[in-house]
Amino acid sequence: MVKRPPKRRSSALPIGIVAALLLVASGLVGLIEMSAPSERPVPIGGGFSLVDGTGKPVSDRDFLGRHVLIYFGYTRCRDVCPATLATVAAALDGLGERADRLRALFISVDPARDTPAAVERFVSGISTKLIGLTGSPEALSQVARAYHVASVIHGGDPETALIDHDSVLYLIGPDGRYLAPIAADSSVAEMTRVLADRLR
Ligand code: NI
């Protein structure tokens, strides 16, 4: 049982109340200050330093002047990643010459298994128009964080581990700034239309 404090003398009460009000008021000010930053949109995107399927260093600056479509995933994915990239590839085909103003990147979330060669095999098996990128664990976690892509590895066996990962396409403008997300489950027609609108 909590012992109640001795009853205050009447003269002490107003001071206690004033002190309590001051505490509440300063607490409210603190809350308002704390909540202000979260009302601003959290920026998405940023620079990256990775390697392509041949092991050549590739950074975000290599794509300045073109739109960039980025998808995060892993090469052992058997469903969502290949399906999404197949949709992207078909949309690029549908864009015709305009597709040259866009680069479609697949960035691995699986540094342990996605070597440059594995990434190259994976993307080239879907389309020669896709660029597969991988990198060190630090480099891949940095770019995934920048794009707010979460992933969780299931299973201890590196041969069979599955990875749950966010499945979103990010469209970046020619100036390197993030423009918009594109739903990864878009149909080929929808994705072609959205990209064509941006590449006009
Ligand atoms: Ni996947």
C-alpha cells in the first residue's frame, strides 16, 4: 500500500498547484516541440555507392540526367521480386525509345548471398534492360535505410533463408531527387502509363 504524504498546510497548497501547473505547461511545450519534426515528411532517397554485376563501382551520380526506377529485393526470391522485375521489364519495352531516359535498378537486400555475379545472373535472366546492384553489408543497409526499405531474414541456413522485404518501386528524377513511389503490384499497363507520364 502506498503511504499517503502528510496533509499539506493550507498556505502551501497554492504554491503546490502553481508548481504543478508550471510542470504541466512545460510538459506541453516539450510535447509540441517534440511532435513538430515528425510532422515534416521524412525524406526518402539519397546517395549510394554500390557495385554492378561486373563488380564495377556504381553510384547515384552515374544516373544524373535520367529518371531512375529502383526496386529492392534479393536474387533467391521466388515470387515477388522476379514478378515485379518482369513487370518493370515489360513496361520498359512498352515505353519504346522513351525508356532510354530511364534506368531501372535492382538493389539487393541480401549482401551475404547476392554477389555481383548472382545479381547479374538474376537480372539478365529477366531482361537485359535491368541493372543489378549489390555491395557491402554496410553499403546495402545504408541505401535500404535511405529508402525506408525494411527486410527480415528467416531461417539460419544461408542456402535456404527467405527474406521478407518491403516491395515498393521508387521513382527518382533526373536531378537525383525522389519523386514518387510506384506500386510494385501494378499491371504492366499501369506501370507503363505512370512512367510515360513522368517521361513526357
Ligand atoms: Ni522478393
